[in-house]
Amino acid sequence: MRFLSWVKDKFLQALAYLSKQRKLRRGSAAVLFLLLITLIMAIEFVPEKSNLVVGQVSPKTFKAEKNLIFEDKQKTSEQKRLAAEKADKVYYKDPQVSIAVQKDISDLGGKVREIQGDASLDNTGKVAKLRQVLPFILPEEDLNELARATAKDTLFVENTINSLVVKSMDAGEGIIQDNLSNVKKSLENQISGLGLTKSYENFAKGLIDRFLRANTFINYEKTKQNQDEAMAAVPPTMISVKEGEKIIGEGEIVTEEHMVKLQALGLTRQRLPFPSILGIFLLVSMLMTVVLFYIYQQNRDIYEHAGHLYLLGMIVLVVLGVGKAIVAINVNQWPEFGAQFGYMVPVAAVGMLIAILLDSRLAVLVVAVTSLMLGVMTGNQLRFGVVGLIGGITGVYSVSKLSQRGDLVRAGFYTSVANVVAIFIMGLVNGTPLALLISSSLALGVINGILSSILTNGALPFLENTFHITSPVRLLEISNPNNALLKKLLLEAPGTYHHSIIVGNLAESAADAVGGDSLLVRVGAYYHDIGKTKRPYFFIENQMTSDNPHDKITPSLSTLILTSHVKDGVEMARENKLPQGIIDIIEQSHGTSLVTYFYHKALECDRNETVTEEEFRYEGPRPQTREAAIVMLADSVEAAVRSLQNPTPGRVEGLVRKIIKDKLNDGQLEECDLTFKDLAVIATAFVRVMSGIFHNRVEYPDMSQEIERRNKHAGPRKQLTGRSNGG
């Protein structure tokens, strides 16, 4: 038990350590996505494929799903092997071999002659010596005869044998190893016809058998060249299969020919070799590295946000998984149509989701990578990858100007059209029959677009909530004036509503000028004071009469009521499930600003000097992003400029710059990433918008006096006219 407890503690410690290691978490996630994508691309789970082997009875009838002309590599290899065997072999003759053979024969002959001429030895001694020096065995009687023979006879036999050897080695191509035994037999026959004594005949044959060897050898380099040329001249053995052609019927015995066709058509489940799996793994690794390097160089914010990287991996993983399932669909009634199902893989969903949630340029890159993976996953079929690429880029373009979630239907339509055209073109390239081409391009192209649109529309809310991303689609939806909260603001706090609209215009202009998220700041400005609907008449912009409820309460209570609208707004936003980006702006748009009016009023009333600034400040936090800071500045500027008696452009500009300077000095902008240059640009944008709103107008004349004057002059004329008519 102690051991298990120790293991549990160590495991929990390891998890805690991993949760704190940012780089380690990212690396682990990258490896996990890499392995999962490799697994999806490598595994085979197509139901119509069978584990057939030669000699087995086929459990079903297999038909070709497409026209295919392929090489029978096994037959081609056999033909090349036969051609290589028949290729001419190139030989070369080594003259040193002949010299060496003659030397060996002469050396042995010299030893025999030396023994024969040794007078100190009797016949028995000579026989014993001969038995020692001869490298081959001779009968006892032959040894006795050789011992009694003269050296002159031995020299004659020696020269005769050398002459025969030279003649054989010099004749034609010489002696090759394969023909050595035949040459030996031929020489032995010639020796038998020389009329030698039996002992010398056996001695001569022994010399030939012992010392004769091949002097002609294969030139392997030139022979290999001849074989290569012969193999290269062999044409590949091609097999043609027509779409719908029966490969093997149910109950038939599987042959090698059947297996070749089934494997070429991809109708047999083959165990993927390790090199192929390794290749897929390395390919996915390289593609992931390219994408990460691009993000690091071009979208550093996305790279620094681990959740965004997880989002990328999840989108690609899910779409490839869906694609694998689509490709696995079996259509027994129309197999050639089922072979086109790779066109239905919704690569466009990858582009649309990433373009909406993250970045359009990144979406194009990921679409290209996913299309390449699709081509590899479907058996290196380029056509599916090309259609996926075209449809995906069209999807990215289609969602670049979304105004509402319903526009995704339009994006699906554009994607469908692009897919239909792309599938038709690829069908022409691949020689697909016209009837199948028209039906597949229309049906599969439209289904792809619809599926991409449905997948994007369905996944978008889930991904937004899971990864806390505020998409433009969501922002546009909640910016609609018919939204329940905005309607509530308009009806219950109309002054605040009007103020929020102007703040939104101000903030949007400033965000555009400094490269911020203009849509987020505009919508955030609409909602930043939504909490005022709880007690609208405590805010001066909503007071329609001269009665001010703050006159009847203490400054501290007034401050509490005013500052509580931030907390109320956050609660209302969460109840209505507004995006986190909007909630952050509501919470941070007032920072820890001082409620100046009631603070000074409290100072006037407090004679004991117990009032502190902290009691009259908002709870915060201060703006953490440039968007929240821009809304804060726009809010303060709009309220201040509205209070100006004579808002000339010069006075407006002076007030705007003073407010920004005061916020900066108060430390409200310390935690966001706005620079001094940004603040100058923001001030210019504010002045331009506010000057347009509060510009001088031409005073219209009072027309009532002019109308009365004209009526007086018109009276006498009417009387004169009446008399004239009467006369």
C-alpha cells in the first residue's frame, strides 16, 4: 500500500510539474497531434477490403471501381531477369595464369628428375621420395617405374604436357571455369594417344588434373553493363482493367493474377510497411514545422497563445478523421462512383474555421497543408488534394466579409461551385467517363460545400466557447440592435444607449488607426455601460427631469451606486453568454479611475479629512489590452466633450489630449500595450470624429414671421381679385 501511495504521489507531482511547464506542454501537444495525424493517414479501415491470399476461396465478387492501366511489376521483374541471363558475358584472358601453370609443372618435373638422378638412393628410397613430393596419388607400380626411369624421359613428358597446356590456354577464349573439366578430359584423351608408358601417362594426367586451371575470367563491369542494357530494353508488362470489370467472383480460387489486380485497385488490405509509416510521419513532421515556423514569423500572437495552436491541430485532425470516414464509405451498387468519394472531404471547413477564428492568411497555408495530407491519405491521389485546395481557398475567401452567421450558407454555395468546376476539370484530366464525370462533379461538389458549411456552422460556437475566441461572426450577431440587451439599454437607459453608440464610433475609428480590433472595440463599447440599466436614473444622461437622486444621498453612496454598474454589467453579460472579450472590456473600461465629482464633493463635506481616494475609485482591473484602453479613453472623451458649452475644434482637441494625458498620469494605461505614438494617433482620431459630431450648423431663420407678413399682404390682393372676377 505504501508503494502504491508513493506512486500516486509521484504521479500527481509529475502532473503538477507538467502543468507549469509551458514549453513542455506545447511540445507534448505537438507530438500528440503528430502521432494522431500520422495514425489517421496510415491506418486502413475500409470495410470492402479483404485479407485475401493466393489459394483462398474468394468470399465475395470484386469489381473494378475505375479504369486502370498498371504495371505488373512481378512479371516485368521476371522478364528483366531472363533478359539479364541471356545478355552476353564479357571475358578477359589472364596470360599470367598460363605462365604459372607451366612453372608449377616444371617445378614438379624438376623434383622428380632430381630424385631419379640421385645415385645415393636405391629404388625403394626413390619411391619413398616420389611419394612425398607428388601432390597426387599414383599406384605403387607406377612409382616403381618412375623411380627406374631416366630424367630425360621425365623432361620429355614435362615439355609435352606444357606444350599441351599452352595450346589449350591460347586457343580461342582460353579456359573458363565453367569449361575447365571438359578441357581436362580433352587433354587426358590426348595424353592417352601419345604412346607413353602407363606410369608416365598417369603421371601426365595427374599433372593436368592438379595444375591446370582457368585463365579466362568474366569482366563483371562490362557484363553488368550488358545486363543493365538488356533489362532496360524490356518493356513493362502492363495490365488494363476496365471500370466495372469483374476481377474475381464469389467462390473462385484466388490466383496470383487476381491478387495483382486486386492490389493495384486497392481492394486488398495490405499491411503498411514500416518505411511507408516512417515516411508519413516525417512528411507530417515537416508540414507541421513549416506551419509553426510561419506562425512564429508572421503571427507571433497566435504562436504565443497555446490554445490557438491546439485549435489548429484539432481542426485539421477532425477534418482528416471525417475525410478518412468518407473515403471508407462502400457503395456496392456503384463502386466506380464510390471511388470518387475523396472529393467529398470538407477541406474548406478547415479554411473557413481558421479564417473566422484566427487569420485568413494562415488559413490558406493550413488548407494547402491539409490538401497535401489528403492526397497522401487517399493513396497518393493528386486529384483529391487539388480539389481540396481549390475548395479550401474559395472557402477562406467566402468568409472574409461575414456580416452574420447565415452568410456561412453563402460561403458553402461558393465552395460548392468551386468544387464542381474543380472536380469536372480533374475528371477530364484523368479520363473519367462523361456520365460519371457529370454526376460525380455535381453531386460530390455540392455535398462537399454543404458539408463544409454545416461543419463550420456547427463547430463554430463550440470552438468559440472552448478556446475563448470571439469571432467576427459572434460580434456581428450581438451588435445587432435587436439584441435583447441592446434593446433593454435603448428602452430603459436611452441616454446611455446614445452615449454608447457614439463611444463605439469613436473607439472603432481609433482602433482602425492603431491596428487594433476595430469590430471588438465597437461592439464592446455598445455593451460597456450595460450595467446602468439596473439603476438608469442615477446616471445623468438618463435624467429627463431636473430631479437628481444624488442630491438626497451621500457622495460615498453615490459613488458606490455609480461604480456598481461595472459589476452589474459583467453579471448581465455572463448571464446572456456574451463573449469573454466583451466581458473583459465591460470590466476594464473604467479601470480604477477616480469618480472625481463625488470625491471633491466628499472633500467639501468632510471636515475631519478622513476621505481617501480609494473609496471613490472603480474596482478595476485596469485595461489589459489596447482594445479595452481605447474604449476607456473614448468613454471619457465623449462624456467630456458633450459637456463643452462651445465645442470648437480647438477646444475639442485640447480637451481630448488633456483627458488622455490625465488617464496616462493616473496610471490607467500602464498594463496595456499602447505606446505614446499610439496615444497621439488615437487623439487625432478622436478629434476628427468629435469635430464631425459637434460641428457648427447654420442657424435657420424663423419662418413664422415671414409667413404672417405674406398673409397680410395677400389679403388686399385677394379682395381685388375677387371683385375682378365678380365683374
